[in-house]
Amino acid sequence: MAAWYHKVPAPKLPATDKRARMEGMWIKCDACGQIVYKQEVERNLEVCPKCGEHFPLPVRRRLDLVLDPGSFVEFDRGLESTDPLQFSDSKRYKDRLKASAKTAGEMEAFVGGTGRLAGREVSIGAFHFGFLGGSMGSVVGEKVTRLFERATERRIPAIIFSASGGARMQEAIFSLMQMAKSSAALARFRTVKKPYISVLLDPTTGGVAASFAFLGDIILAEPKALIGFAGPRVIEQTLRQKLPEGFQTSEFLLQHGMIDAIVHRKEMRDRLAQVLGLLA
Amino acid sequence: MSTFALDFEKPLLELEAKLVELKRHAAIGAGDGDGASLDGEIRRLERRCAKLTQEIFAELSRWQMVQLSRHPNRPYMLDYVQRLFTDWLELHGDRAFADDQALVGGLARFDGEPVMILGQQKGRSTKENLLRSFGMPRPEGYRKALRLMKLAERFDRPVIAFIDTPGAYPGIDAEERGQAEAIAACLEEMAALRVPVLSIVIGEGGSGGALAIGVCNRLLMLQYSWYSVISPESCAAILYRDSKKGEKAAEALKLTSRDAFENGIVDELIEEAPGGAHRDWEATAGNLRAAMRKHLRELREMSPEQVVQDRYDKFRKIGPITDSEAAQPEGEPARRWPQDRS
């Protein structure tokens, strides 16, 4: 018998890569499922007012949040990748960079400079996860290295907010070597005896986790951030087993002795100021 | 040893089998009078074997080189230790959790001089591979490496690191014990080490798990080894959503020793025996010995401060970028192998 009606399949929703899905003036929190007023979320530092879920915060807002107003001076803005391997998969790397710059509104995955935090000069930088997954290629590696070098020269504390999938595949071995380069610059910075505070955001994995992000004198993390060396999918594929609940979250890391403290976004500035006060 | 052969090796192995057969005949029938003609045939076959080796190995694709780097008969770290060093004393454990058999370390002598040796070790049998975790170290492996590097520094012994790993072990226990922190600590401490460090990629140089013992003054690579940010299969799984497209990924990543040399990452390439290291362990070890001797001699001339500075300079300049606000592009002239090999 011929079907007398056609079942209309439900329209496929676009894959959500962000936790919050935009629906005009309202946002649905993917953590608690509540519908919340967008402006309220924004006022609340992109933290869900219902459950405290931390959504991504644009890199410049992140810096503004902790620095004294108007004190940030950006460095190394003009650094660009030369695409040394002329890398191409389904798209040319050069085109990916251009497209990412447009959608992310940033020229690269890292912004670094100097500023004052509670009156104290600091060398500070933050990753922008929206730019190619916050991946570290030669430009990011160079910026991080210069951040430590500036901190060494001026004998001021260093602060880095990490949110990165790891080393950038499209610059292959050059990306890998940035891990060594930045860690070497950090090794030199230690001699001036000023604190380096590493703040781990959602997510911090791979080559960024396995270099300067886990080398902080003090390591802080935002709540429920995904933090680890191998990504959960890689581990699941390798072991062919389900991962335990809460695996690789900030809370998991705190429990296993890998970080100093979990800090809510709205307390971040005060905690950083406190650490600087106690160590710098 | 297994009789495993890669596809592109097979024609050569077949020809060689014929040669062996012919030699056997010649030995048996030496008195028959046709020995002279057999001798001629043997010489002809030998020439053909040499020519075929050259033909096959002159034009290897990147993927074929990756396959050679993983050849089950390829010499591993401990095989080189046996051939290049004397007085070997393996040192175990990280003094905190366990002894990781995927990363081996110990003291030995090279040309009579005491040195510290580190390296990832793969297994040859399934049983041994489980023990060695296929050469994928866990945090305790890296912490052992770090402990031994500090020990070397305290007693002014150079560090020689053999890199051969598809990557650090990705597992629940490794994450629980801080795989990322363990690797990161190696990178920083190695950068500041006041004794010479010589790292040699002898097979696979996979990602941070390899680099963790690779922050060195001189980096050497065997001819058929690779070094990159990710293994070709994992790269393919991410880029093409198909881990079987490793061949394509290997091309895109430009991961061979030759690529690394041309990109200024590697200081010297070490030629392997004709047909690859697995065909002649002694000859390959011999080539390696000569290069190690040269580099260690040079590094021994440096003061501890110079050694640290030299290492810093080596890594500081890696990363081709331009600065649109500062005008001039940075970088060194391109290198080509083997023409300008020094």
C-alpha cells in the first residue's frame, strides 16, 4: 500500500560547537537546559546565571576583566604565519587563516601585551579559542615567547590564560617546536624570581597543556573546564572504553593534585591580585 | 627475527633469495666445471641487487619512509646502546610511582667517556610490546627521564637521547597522573640543562611525547625516520575523518627527516645502510657513531653557560613568521639535502 502521507523529517539543527545556542534575545544553557536572557548572561561575564556554567569569553573582554581600565598595551599585533609547509587539506591553510580572522575578529589565536593588575605591571596574554581552536603555530609560539622575554627584561610577573586544542597541525613540526621555544623562554624567566600564573580555561589540551600552561608557579582553572594532554575522543578511540564521569575536568584535576585552585570568573581578578600580592 | 617485508621491498628480497640459492649451488657444485659460469651469474645478480636497491630507495614516498621507520626488524634504542656504548648500567624508576619500561635510561660510556642515555624503547614481540607500551611513555617515564637528566647535570655528564615513539601514551591512568605536566616539566628543565644534550630520532618522532627528550643542542635524524606534531594516522583521522588516509597526511605534514633538514630543524642526517637500518644494524650504528663523536666533541668545548645559550638560540629562531608592523620578513635561507651537507 502506498504511503498516504510523507513523514517530514525534523529539520537538522546545526551542530553546536558552543555551549550556548543563540536564539535571538534568549540563550539556552546547554549545561542546565534553562532559557536565560542574553543580556543577563553578558552582564554576568558570560556565566549562566542559573547554574554557573562558564561560556567562552572573547579574548579582549577576558583581559579587560582582570586588568586596570585602559592599562592594556598590545604587542606583536602584526605577526603573521608564512605557511611554511604550504599546507592544504580540504582547504588551503592560508584561506583558513583568512576565514578565521574574519569570523573570530582576531588576527591570530593569541593576544599578548602588558597591563596593570591592581596597580602592578604584568606581562599578560590570552588565547582566543575561536581562532582555529586556539591552536599554537609559529605566531602564537613567538607571541608567548616574547611575553616571557618581556617579563624577564622588565622583571614583572607573567600571566597567561590558555584555551587551546594544542599545537597547530597545519604548521606541523614548526608548531611542535614552539612548545620547546616557549618553555625555554619560561625557563629563563624563572631567574628573575617573579611569579608566572597560568590560568586554564575550557579547553586546554595537547601541546599547549604539555608546555607553558602546566608550568605555572601557580596554576588556576575556571570551573568545569576540559583540561588534559590527549583529548577525550583520542583516548576513547585508543582504549575503546567509555571515560569515567567528570574525567579531565578542572574538578578532576584538582582532586588529582594537578592544579592549585578552581576560580570562578567573577573572582578571577581578585585571586590574581592576591597571588601577585603574596608572591610578587 | 621476523621475515616481514614491506610491499616495495619484496622485489629486492626475491632477487636476493635467488642469489642465495645460486651461491649455495656454487658451493655444492664447485668441482663440476661450470663454477666459472656460476661465478659470473652470481656477480651479475649482485650487481642487479645493488642497482634495484638504489632504484627502489632513491624515490621513496613519504609514506614509504614512515613504513620503514616502523619496520619490525628496525634496530631500537637498546640495540644501539649495545653497539655504541660500553659499561651500560640501566637505572630504573621515577622515585614516585613506577618504572616505565617504554622510556629506558641509564649510564654508559661512549668512547670511554661516561654519558647519560635516555630513549623510548619498543618491543619486538606482542608480549614485549605490552611491557613497553609500544614505545609510548606514561608520566612516570618522563619523570624518570627528568630525574636522570638532573643526575647527569649534577655529575657533568652529557645526555644522549634516542627518540622513537609514536607519541606519549593516551590513557586514563596517564591523564590522572599528569601526562601534560610531566612532558612540560621535561621541556623546561631540558632547556636549562647545563650539560650538552644530543638527541637522535632513530625511528618515529611523534609529537610532544618525542620532544620531551628532544630539547637538545644538536638534533640528528636517521635517514628513514620522521618527526612531526602528530602521527600521520591521527592527523588523517582529524583532517579527513579517516585514519586510513595516513599516506595523504604524511605528504601534507612533510614529516620526513629530509623535510626536517630542509626546514632547518635538524643538524645532521645520518645515512642508513642500503635498503634501510633493518638490513644492516652494524653499518647504520657505525654511521651514527661517527656523527655522535663529531657533535659530542664540539659540544664538549663549550662552557655550561655556552651550552645553555647554544640550546636557547637553536630553538629561539624556529618558527617562520612575518611582522607586517615591523616590515622585514625573518628566516634563514632554504637548505637542500644532501648537496650542502657539512
